[in-house]
Amino acid sequence: MKKIIALLLASIMMVSSFATTVSAVSISESKEALREQFEYGKEPKTGLYSVDYRYYAPETSEGSKHPLVIWAHGQSHGQYDGFQIKSNDIVNWSSDEYQSRSENGFYIMAVRSPEHIGLSWDDDMIAPLKAAIDDFIEKNREHIDATKIYMGGFSLGGMMSYKMAINYPDMFAAIFPVCPYISVSEQDAEKFADVPVWMVAGKKDHLVSYSGTVNNWENICSTSNVLQECRFSTLSKVCLPDGSRAPTEHYSWEAVTADMFTTDNGAYPHMATVDGNGNEVVLSYPEGMISWLMAHSSHYNPETDNSEIKPVFNILNIIKAPIMTVYIIFRNLVRPILG
């Protein structure tokens, strides 16, 4: 009798698991169920390097067009394929709740720098990342709305969001750098003056200087042609969406992956937001960051994109990459022997 009951339970679990893969997944379900919706993709080498990624594709129909959100991880969060969606909660944005912020849902492309060979989001990766985005758009050309491409990321990923906007401003309808590890000069900011920016940072961030982030914001505001559309959210204390303290003050991306609201859809704790004119912005559920992104569009057309993709070679990275590869192979061979 016990065996029969166990078999029945196992069957129910199998059916339930199958249903999860073919239907929308709620944010209240496990993160693993959300991650399972993401598929693997990779761009052929541009120069010496390539970028792989995990992506979420919304349900499509003939003639349907969907925005594309590109998400770049921070340092050490790209150590292996898939870690870029395990180390943070960007998978939340694939839930049926967050997908509903867009009329037909949207694509998510969580890109990964090849940290397994010692490369983070260096300048060497700008061209390979652009090529990966181009390749992804081409593969999904029937369903991606090229006028609604958005890019964000945290820490070094936030830095990469700025670098991509500086180099390819026409491609992005808006960007959302989070605790970005970069110094943006006025000269740099002028290059993406028509791109709305929503920046998020913690006042007590121990890894990224808040004063430096404020300086970036001031340079953006002094050159932006879309001041009213820009946003700057400051966290005086970085918390998780449930109100508990985050592991560190650097985790300001927790607010972003929760779409700037708490788990009970209230105002995010210890957060203040202003626009480019210095006016307070009060967020009202469900109009958070995703809705803000989806409200912006560009005139980008991949067919007439004239931007050049020029690979950059950093001699230190060229030397470091094979050394790291040999080290990783050696480590993987020795580890089983040592137990």
C-alpha cells in the first residue's frame, strides 16, 4: 500500500513539474522554477573572445513584437555558465507578474563575461557583447522590437551598461546601471544624452563610492536631453524586498530585481528617487522600473545600424586568459585526487 501511495505522489510531482515548464511561472514559486525558463545561447568569437548568455523568451505568436532587456552581472558572478542567473534575482523578471508589465511580455538576455578564463567586463568585451546582442536580435528578428532594447547591470555590469551606451547610444531606448563601478565624464555622458538613465546606488556602499556615483549623475544631468525621464534612486540602507537587511550595502540590485517594490507591493525601504531636475519621484505599484523601461523607445533599426565593432586587445588579458585556463584545468584534475 505504501508503495502505491509513493508512486501516486511521484506521479503527481512529475505532472506538476511538467506543468511548470509549459505555463507561466509565478514569482511566488521557487527561483529554480524561474531559472529553468532560461535557455543557453552563445555568440561566435569576435576578435579573441565570445560572450555566452542565458535568455528568457516570452510566449510569441505570429506578428508579435517584444522588448529586449539585457542584464550584465557583477564581478565574480560570471564564473561559470548559469551563475549569472543564480547569483542574483533577475529571474524574477521572467515571472508572469513582472512580464505583465509589458503588453506582450519581454525577452531577457542575461549575458556573461568569460570569468572562467579570468576576464571580467573589460574593454575587450565591448565588441563581443555587441556582437552577441546583434546575433540574438537576428536569431529572434521576427519577434524582437528593436526600438525597445534596454540594458542594465550591477557593479561591473553597471559599468558595462554605461560603456555600451557610450559606444552604441542609438541601440538603447533606456539603461539602468546599478551601483556602477565607473567614472562617467561629461564628455562620455554627452554621447548618450538622448538615452534615459535610471541609476540605483547605496549611500553606504563599501565597494562603489557613492560620491563618485553622485558625480556621474551630475555629469549625466548636465548633458542629458531627457532630464525629466531620468531617475536616480538612493538607498540610505540596503535591504531585501521583505525589509530585512541585505548581506552587504553593495546589494542595491535587490531593489531592482524586485522592480523597486517590497514583497507586499509597498514602497521599497530606505529608498528615495528623484528625476533629472531634482524633483521627487513617488513610485506607485505596479509602476516601477519595468514599466518605466517599457515606456521608452528609440529609432534603432538593426538593418541600418552603421556602428563599427572594433575588437580591443588588452595584452594583459591576452596573457592572463591562457594562464587562467591552464590553472582551472589543473585545479579540476588535482581536486578529485586531494579529495
